[in-house]
Amino acid sequence: MSSLAVTPVKDTDRLVAVLSDEGNDNFVLSGTKSTIYNLDSIGSAALQTVLARGSFTLTPSATSTIVPVTGCLPTSQLAGVPWPQTIHAANALDTTSYTMSTDEIVVNHANNPLTDRTFGFVIFF
């Protein structure tokens, strides 16, 4: 069972959200309502079910990567943006976009021969 706690920080428009998966893993998101982590919409999405979490590596020397995610739908939502797990992944953020599809995420990205552009993700159903 997943749970979400969204807590406003006193006297600011800053919010902190903690998504907990049965005490095993915690994902902490924080920022203002205007940041990429729109915690109002994440809070609504968190009332739904966490469908999947994991990681993927961008396909080297290609412009797209297919990430298989059983049960994923075009209406599924990424929790924020997949977070880079390597320096090269962080450098690829500006040229990477994501489309939810049936049983997969389609990731479009720059053509690059690097083999270590790895991201983590969480998807809400």
C-alpha cells in the first residue's frame, strides 16, 4: 500500500511530499507549486495506485528508447520527471521527452553513443 503526505512549509509556498511504499522506499519531492514537481497534481495522482517503479537506460546511437511497463496506459502519469542516475543522464535531460503508451513508455532523446544514460522513474496508474 502506498501513501502520500504533502506538507506545506510554514509561511512559504513551498511543499514537501513523501511517497512511501510499505516502508520499503521513500521518494521525497519538494519545491514550490510552480516547479516541475507540481505537487498539487502529484497529490491527486498519488490517490491512485503506484503502477511501476524502476529504471531504464537510453539506447545508445538511437533517437528513441522503449521502456516496457506492463499495465501502463496512455493515461498513466509519471511522478515528475524521471530522475537521472548518472552524470551523462543529467546532461541528457534537456533533449529527452516521454510519451506514455500501452504497456510501455516511449522516450525520445538525442542520438548519442554513450551507454550510461540511466534514469529512475515512478508511474501512477
